[in-house]
Amino acid sequence: MNIYEMLGLIVIGFILKRVIKSEKLFVYLNKIAIQLLLTFYIFSSVAAKNLEYLIRIKLVFVYVFLIISINLMSSYFYARFFVRDNKWKGALIILSTYPNTVAMGFPIASLFLDDLTPVVLYASIHTLVIIPLATFLAAHYSSGKASLKESLLRALKFPPTSANLLALGFVFLDIKLPTTILTLMNQVGWWSIPIILIYFGSRVNLQKFELRKLLEVSMFRTVIPFLFVFLTLKAPSEIFYAVLVEATMPPAIIANAILAHYGLREEEGIGVTIVLTLIVLTLFLVLRLLV
């Protein structure tokens, strides 16, 4: 799916919400996409991998964890000391930590690279780590900072998280599932992406957009990782641009879906995501003209 298709689906969702006034349709649409189709997609994508694939490019592997750690720690400490709204605290940390490495990352990376293997590797490893982490954080902040055990149990009740962890277990135990089954699950589950984009468009409401929240998310999701990669990563161009693009992407559509699932300032998050997506897209289009 390219950038234009992605934007088109968001526009379709925006128009449908203005035509169809019923909220229930979009709620059910989101549940089908997140709790069923996305579960299939994540499980089939992860279970099809092996340990050799995950560590093929060690430098990419290292930077995935470095970027996640930087995003998580910087946004957490900022939220702890400067954000009073507990729901926005959780939303800010999740939006800052969960980038759109596929729907936005792949098309933008293709502007700089012919071989997207390092990009796919980055996105694959990132997905393995970030889904359980993001759902745990969402469960924790949506429950009024419940205990670690309660937050963990709430996160595990989120089907994509359970599917991700189950698939990881298969990978580490070297359990191979039939390719035909995984392929079918992947093909069916892939439809979660366009459906989530349509749902995302139906929630767009810039009336709740706040410049301060845009600046907060932009700082931790885009500015800090961009500077970190640009200043520290000394690697061939195929690895450098793969990591730079993936580390700098705006928040993922799925991150906003997680906010919606746990009731964490979804509309504010979507407003920020829309604007930041346009900014990041413009940034890389300009950068491509300069290099």
C-alpha cells in the first residue's frame, strides 16, 4: 500500500462518517479490524519468521532497541513531570514510542532505497517488541495506574498482544506451522490495515487538535530519534536510510487504535497523528530532493 492509497482510505473514512451518522457501525468496524483481523495478521507475520532472519543485520537490530528505549524514557519522564492528565500521559508515551514503520515507512524508504530488506527487518523486530509494550502501557494508564499484575493481565486480554507472544514462542521453539495456513491468515489479516485506515479517517476531528500536544509528540516521536540516528549511525546508505526513516516515522494508525480500545484521548491522538504525518512526509520529500 503506497502513501496515496493510505491517504485515500483515510479520506473515505472521513466522508463515510459524515454520511453515516451511526456510531455503532464504526465501533464494530474497529473491533473486527483490531480484535480479529489484526490478530491474524500479526500472528502469521511473526510466526513465519525465524531467529536467523531476526538477527541477520545486527546493527539494525541494535538500533531498534536503542530508539524504543530513547522514545520510551524521554516521553515517560516528560509526561511524569509536565503532564497532569493521566490519560494524555499514556497517549503521549504510546504515540511517541509506536511509529508507522510499514504503511508510511515502506513507501518513504523506497524514495531512498532499492532494497527494502533492512527496512522490513527493522519493522519486523519493532513490531515484535512494541505491540506488547504499547498495550501494557495503555492498559496501565487506562486503569488509573493499576498494579503491574493487573496491567499485564489487561494487556494480555488484547488479542493482537496474545497472538504476538504466542507467535514469538513458536519462533523461539522453532515450531514451523504450515505455510498455507500462515499465508491464508496473512492474506485475511492484511485487510485490518485498510479497515483501520478507514476507521482512522472516521475519527478525524481537528476541533480537539492542540498545538502543544503536536509539539510534544513531534519532539519524542520524530525530532529526537532523527537527530540521534543522524548523529550516531555510521553505516552504509542502505542501512542508514532504513533506520533513519523507520525511526522518524509519525505515530502508527494501530497506536491510535490501541488508544481507542483503552479510552486514552483517541481523538486528540488522531489529530496530532494526521498533522505530524503531513509534516514528516514533507520533510522526507524535501530531504530526497537534497541528497
